[in-house]
Amino acid sequence: MIDNDVNVVWLKRDLRLSDHEPLTQALESGLTIIYYAFEPLLVQDEHYDERHWRFVWQSLQDLNNQLAPFNSQVYIYYGDAIDGLNNINQFFRIKNLYSHEEVGLLTTFQRDKTVKNWCLTNNISWYETPLAGVIRGRKNRIDWDKNWLEIMTSPLSQPALSATTLVDASTVNNLSTTELPISWLTINKKMLRGGERWAYTTLQSFFDARGKSYHFDISKPLASRKSCSRLSPYLAWGNISLRQFYQALLLQRAERGWKKPINALISRLHWHCHFIQKFESEHEMQWRPVNRAYRNLNYPDLYVGMTVDERLTKWKLAQTGYPLVDACMKCLIDTGYINFRMRAMLVSFLCHHLLVDWQLGVKYLAALFLDFEPGIHYPQFQMQSGVTGTNTIRVYNPVKQSQEKDPEGQFIRQWLPQLSELPNELIHTPWQLSSMEQQLYQFECGITYALPMIDIVETGKIARDILWGFRQRFDAKNEGRRIVAKHVRPKKKIKETSTIPNDLLTPLSR
Ligand SMILES: Cc1cc2nc3c(=O)[nH]c(=O)nc-3n(C[C@H](O)[C@H](O)[C@H](O)COP(=O)(O)OP(=O)(O)OC[C@H]3O[C@@H](n4cnc5c(N)ncnc54)[C@H](O)[C@@H]3O)c2cc1C
């Protein structure tokens, strides 16, 4: 054992070295080891996929590149977080543990309780910093927005990196890349790459041009890939803090022609924390509807000859016969991203048109979203599936969405090449091709591409009747009132500052 007291900064979904309060505090207090654990409890969890661990690995490599000038590196461990901490504690004496609060799945909450006990037993103080504007243990939203704004406009917390305080973790590092799956170490060019550097490159490219049409293109499956910020995985894995993003947006808003898109984007940053706060305040929504009355909502089995499993499988495998639904799923499987509206439509198709319980699809999409963030994903999934009893019920018609959001079928053609020869007016409804048109376009309905698995006009009506009917129940309304009191922000809006703090560092100057 080396007779040195050290601080440990435990990285989780905060894989960056800037605007990092736990790291700032640790370095101010003395010798510091930066630590990350690939935890089997998450690696093996159904919500996660190799795409996530690749992104994390890339982020860690980026951190190590930044730490190299200080002769330091992240101590990376493959195993239970507590075992890695024990390892460090055998070489050094851990005095303090620093981390961000995690608003995660139940398993991480339970793991944190074990770590807390371990800290107590080993006489280690654990300091946790709140995650962006999320407040732990909050039971209502009084003054919540005020707190959010204060945090977002306060100066960034920039750690003073130095070779004298950063410990070289190579003395304890025992993870070799041969222990990690090769797929994690291999770049997938179709997906965004992890790391602070890439977060800023992506943000800069948004400001350079592509973001000007943000508010026009946000709902279009193809155009949104360019015009949306695409910062979501970087925020979800913490390559950039929400505050850094927010402050960069304030600077950009001052530029000519940027007011509208930036204002639209800033409102989404409020939502980011608003949704995570919901999950923090009622984490049971991981396994039950936030509106408890909806536990009694039975999804009637109307599909003679098609079991729930068969319906679910067709949705998962992009074989529904509805081009936009299948194109979205294929795109998601390949690239880890689709825009908000198409996510909502995929959930609506599963839960409304196919009458499949939301809990059967929620993990599948989590594993596909490179930006999977439990605190956004669960409340959004429930909202879109109509089990909150408080939000407007939106039963999306995938044909209408297709005609409106992809009128020339460019997105569909890209992901369903078997439809690429069809003219614009037929690409949204290929089952309507006449025999003559099938010959003309060398397309065989049901062979070249699946026939629709259901009739959405019929299923849409059934879903609306069920959901609106259920909403009138006494218990659903009662729960609705409870939800509003707990999770809804007061109507009175606080004035968003238009000024930038004096000591604001330009986040893009890194
Ligand atoms: C069923 C469903 C599941 C979702 N799951 C996730 C998830 O796991 N992780 C995730 O980051 N987003 C999730 N979203 C929200 C949203 O679709 C994504 O944040 C957005 O598409 C990411 O792309 P972007 O970064 O280009 O977004 P932009 O439009 O550029 O927005 C910037 C940021 O604001 C936040 N944001 C934007 N829209 C929303 C929203 N509706 N709710 C909450 N925050 C928002 C995100 O952090 C996003 O990165 C989900 C939406 C639905 C309907």
C-alpha cells in the first residue's frame, strides 16, 4: 500500500473534464484518481447495447488523451464499481469519493446504497453534486424553474488539472483492451463518436450552419438529422454539461438570424431536466405507469391469428408494412438515432395500433437509442403510450406522418431500397399499387415489401376509444390530480435571462 491519502472521482454519465464540479472539488482537496467502472450490472442489462459501451470507451480514450500531458489517465475497471474502489483502496488510502448524483435505473440506485455503506465502513466521505437542474428527493415543482436557471447561468466549474495532483492510475490499472469486446473498440461510422472533442465538433457544426433551420425541420425524419443539435448522446453520457450547452446557446442567440432556432432549442433543455426530475421524483415509473390506475388498463387482444409476441416482433424487425414505421426502425437499428416525432410515432404504433403494453417495448428502444437516458426515456415512453392520464393522447397515423414529414419519400427510399423506384404519391401506401403499377415498377405487393400487418384506421379508432374511455375513470382522474401536483411546473413562467454572466467562458474555446 502506498501511504497516501487520495480522492477518487467516480465517473458515471459525466465523461468530461470540463464543467465538472466533483473533479474541481477533488483536485482542490489533494491527490486525485479519476475512476470509471464498466459494471456488469449495466453491461448485461437489457436497456444497454454494445453501441453504448463503444461510446463510453471512446469517451474514456478522449479523457486519457487530455490527461496524458499531466502523466495521468483514468483508472478503468471492468467489474462491480465497489470492487474497483476496493482495488484502489488497497494501493492508496481513499479519503474522499466525489461523483455526480445519478438518476438511473433501479440497479444503480441499489448499487449506490451499497457504495454508501462501503464508504461508511471504510471511513470515506462521499460528496455528490446534483445532476444539472435536477433536485434529489423533490416532491413538487415550486421554484424548480428558478433553481434551474440559477444553475444554468452560474459560472462553469473548471477543474485545475495538474500533474502534481492527478495520480497516475497506471499503477493500479489492470484492465487491458483484450478483455473488452472487439466491437466496443471498433469505430462504427454510422453512429456518432463519443468524447468531449466530438461533442464540441458537433456543436460547432450546428452553429456553423446546420442549426438555422432547427425549428422548421425538427419533425422531419431526414432533415432533422442535420438541423437538430444531435447533442443528445453527448448530454446523456456527459461529454458536455447541460450548462455548457445552455451557455453556448446564449452566446449564439446574440448572432443575427439565430433567435428563433435557439429559443426553440433552449426550451428543450428545460424539458431535458424536467423529464429527468419526473423520474427522480417517482422512479417506480421504471416498472409501472406513473398513473397507477393504468395498471388496470388491459390491452384487448383483438388480433385473431397474431399473438402479442408476433406483433412485437414485426415492429422490432421493421416488418409492419407501413413504410415510415419500418424505415424509422431500420434507421434506428443502424445509426442509433431518430428524431423526437418519429420516436413518438414508433411508440404510438406499438402501443396504440398494435395494442402492445408499453413495458414490452421500452427496453428495446432504450438499447437502440445511443442517447438512452433513463430519466427522459421512461417518462417520454409512458407519455407517448398514453398511460399518464394527464397528457394529450396522440394516436399517430403513420401514413399521414409519412405524407407530411417525408413527402418525397427520401427517408423511406434510403432505408427501404425495395421501395426506391415507386413514385412519391405511392411510396407511402405501396399496398395501393394496382396490378398494372406493380408490373410497371417491378414491385409485388406482399413479396417485394410486406403488406400492412393491420388496418390503422380501424386500430386508431379502437385505441382512441380505449384510451379516452379509460381516462374518464375516477381512479385515473384522481391519479391525474396527484401527478399534476407532483410533477407539473407552475404556469407562471420565470423570465429567461437574455444576458450572459460576465465570467462566462466560451465553451467552444476548449
Ligand atoms: C419515446 C421517446 C423516448 C425518448 N428517449 C430519449 C432518451 O433516452 N434520451 C434522450 O436524450 N432523449 C430522448 N427522447 C427525447 C428526444 O427525442 C431526444 O432528446 C432528441 O430527439 C435528441 O436529438 P437532439 O439532441 O438532436 O435534440 P434537439 O432537438 O437538438 O434537443 C437538444 C436536447 O434537448 C433535450 N430534448 C430535446 N427534446 C426533448 C424532449 N422531448 N424531452 C426531453 N428532452 C429533450 C435532449 O437532451 C436533446 O439532446 C425521447 C423521446 C421519445 C418520444
